[in-house]
Amino acid sequence: MGETVTGINRSTSNKLFEKAKNYFPGGVNSPVRAFKSVDGSPLFIQKGDGPHIWDEDGNQFIDFCCSWGPLILGHNNPDVYNKIVTTLQNGSSFGAPTVLENELAELILNRNPYIEKIRFVSSGTEAVMSALRMARGYTGRNKVVKFEGCYHGHVDSMLVKAGSGLATLGTSSSAGVPESYASETIVLPLNDPEAIKACFEKHQDEIACVIIEPIPANNGLLLQDQSFLNLLRELCTENKSLLFFDEVISGFRVGFNGAAEYFGIKPDIITYGKIIGGGLPVGAYAASKEIMGCIAPDGPVYQAGTLSGNPVAMAAGIAQLTACSKPGFYEDQESRTSAFVNKINSHAKTKGYDFEIVTVGSIFWLSFDGKKRIQRADQIDGDMSKFNLLFNGLLQRGVYLGPSGYEVGFVSAAHTSEILEKAADAFCESLDSFM
């Protein structure tokens, strides 16, 4: 066992959380923020700059949550900040077209060979919801295939768990979701070729789309075989169903064109999340001109939003994605992330710890299962006690992770090699304290 580290002062955050519980369900506006899985009350964050955040008690942390991924340039990036301020001087919202929408769309579409038209919305959940409606409207079919371990936002038809047998219809996994919604969703295990083949044999003329996180990163980092994703493409093409890549996390994170580029697979529909808004509320769905042609006002599938294409969010996105589009950006991200992860993994291996960090691009996940290739959620050990010890040990050493062992971490461009070296040392010390 290693040294004991004195806990950080959280008195102000504790008081703020007690007050917040009078206002919000569970004291928070999004469930994972409540720290229920890591004990204690959440930290209330006061500010962020570069790779760091500060809480209301004045504690400073190296931040690997990065607002759950979109802050790929770090907190308070000067280019993003200046673009927001300049744009805000002209107004915050118009509910009418602005040139900034054109500029951001052009920045994305001119570099992406997998999509031809895009529609901006205000969140990843809204993007998925709208794209599912589009898939059904375009194909004239109702059923959707999804996979256990993939998260697609809190859309009713996506809050579904597997039924009792192979290729059976799903059942709702959240109160408030009617079974009639769930019955149009088929839930299959990830990375299981026989299951998806059997599904198409049974429902081939009913499936509007197959939706998947091509790099599942909401329930551990479940790296899929290239052959499985290739099979999905083949089956969708053969059966006239649409292949839907939900890239709310992987888009613009593992490469400018996301997992589609990473795997070299052309999906029919792609959704993106808040990374395209520099941290402001944005989402988008995109496809070919033909498929997008069924969206109103061009077609019969209705979708609208007052804040869609909000000028301030568009401006932030232009600044962020311009930086991401520069030569070598993603190579540098991956190189620094690999050095950081390798140092920790090497230490864990030398010590004989049953621990390994899994990584792709600048995304990483902490696995206490000793398996590098966990590909399905049911392969993850549900005992998160070791993660909780590591999480709290890292907090005490000035490192902040997302407060759940199922969540991934993110490295930003602001995490310099020196900062990552310091963070790696904190990981190693924390592991030594309880492993």
C-alpha cells in the first residue's frame, strides 16, 4: 500500500449541492454529475482554462472530462473565445439564417467525402432523434436495430434494452417510455455477426436503419472489429436499410471525419455532437443529398428548431474546427495520448496490477478487467470499487475524470506533454495507494 493523501476541501461544493437538491431532481441537471457512483457530492466548477479547471473551493485539477469530450482545444481557447465575443456583439440569436451557418457547413462538407448535406440542431440527442425520423421517412420502414452498450441520447426509442431471445424486439429501459415505442427497436449484442445476420433474415423488409456508435464510448471503450462494421455495411446495402453511424463522441475526435474515416466505411447517415460547437450546445445530422432531400422544407419529414444554427455556437464551431483541420492536429493528439497512456500501462504491468488503459485517438478508458479488447458491455466487471478508489485518489492529486467507471476520458490540445507527464505520475501514485 502507498501513502495516504489528505482529502481536498469540498465545503463550498457540498453546501452548493445541498442547496441544489431543493431545485433540481437529485440536485443536478444531468444524472452522472451527481457523483452517485463515486460517493460524496459533486464538485461545483467555477472556471476552466487550458487543461485545467477550478472548483468553488479553489481546488485546481488537470481535467480529462473536457465537458464530456467537446473541448478538444481545452478550456477557454483564445481563438474560440474571441470568435464568440466578436459574434455576440452583433446579437445572440435571430431565428433566421446567418452567414456563419454557411461557413461552418462549408468547413465540414468540403473536407468530408461521406456526407453531402447537413442540418444543425442543438444537441446530440436531437440529432439522433431527427435522423431516426428521417431514416424511417426515407425508407418507409419502422424498425430500427441498435446494439447493447451503445448510447444514442435519451430518445424514447433508443432507451431500450434487449428482449429475451435472438433478434427479438426490445423492451423499454426507462420509465415513461411506452412499450409500443420500444417494440419498433431491435437490440442485439455488439460484435456478433451471427446475431445481425439472423436479424436481417427475420426482419429484412422492416428495418429502416441499423444505428451504432462505430467506436462505442458511452459504456466503456468497446473497440469493434473492422470486419463487423464491414458486415453491417454489406447487410444494410443488400437489404436496402440505412447504416447510421452515431458519431456524437467519435466525430472530429479520432479524426476530422471521425470513425467513418478511421475505418474507411461510408455510412448512410452520420450524427455529430457538441464538439462542432466548441463547447456550446450544438448537434448535427448529415447524409447524401438524396436522403437529406426528404427533410422539410424540401420533403415530408418535419424537423425544426429556433436555436438550430445559433450564430454564437456556429462561430465557436468555426474557430474550433478550423484548428482541428490543420495538418498534423490529430497525429499530435494521438502521439501525446499514447505517451501518457503507455507510461501508466507500463507502470501497472511492472507492478502486476490488473489494470490497463484502453485508447483510440485521444479517447481513453480505464479497465480493471485486464483485457485490452473488451468489445461488449457485458464483458465489463460491474464492480466499480477500484475505479472509485482511483477516481478519489486522483482528485486528491489534482486530476479530474468523469465520475463514472463506464465513462471515457479525453485529451485536449491544451494537455501538453509536461501536463500529461504530471498526470501520469498522479495515476501511478494513485494506483500504488490501493492496488
